[in-house]
Amino acid sequence: MADPRHELGLRAEVAVARWLVARGWTVLERRWRCPIGELDLVARDPAGGLVGVEVKLRSTGRAGTGAESVDPRRMARLRAALATYGRAAPPATGLRLDLVTVTPAGDGRWRIRHLPAIDGW
């Protein structure tokens, strides 16, 4: 039997991917993995930047906010994973990491908050 939290997290990632596409982004990968780590989404923003998108779902405030969960160690793994992806990708106008926090808003809808450039180079 699947873990309902995992299933909810996957649904949140799909919702974020659709949300980004509706804003002119191109989603290149979902749940991309390498030996260093995993990127929830890899996308090109409308300006041509290569963006690793970390999706954080919080259904309650007990575990803190999604933004609080991205500590320096996690940031280093995300940065290294995106750099690995970027070496094999077509040239981009830059690399950066964005954070998107998601909370269920009821009736199957989501409250999505995009925090761009939590790390960029």
C-alpha cells in the first residue's frame, strides 16, 4: 500500500509543474536523480535559465515551513545536482535553484508560493 504522504507529494509536484508551464516555463525533468541527489523538477524559465525547482509540501505547520526545511546541507546537494544536470544540458542563461512551497487549499486546489533564486550562479 502506497504511503498517502508520498502520493500527496507527487500530486503537489504535478501541480507545480502545471503551474510553471502555465506561466511560460518548460519542464524538462521530474524527479531527476544522479548519485549526488535528486531535483524535484528541472525547468527552463521564460528567460532561458536552467532552474532546479525544489517542491516542499506542508499540509500542517507542525514540521515548520517548506522554506525552513532547505538547510545549507540540502542546498549544497541541490546545487551539486543542478550543476551535474547543467553540464549535460544545452547552454542556459544561468543556473539557479527556486523553491516552491505548496499547501492544500481544499476542494482539490493548491496554494502555491514561488520563491525564486534561493541560490543562483
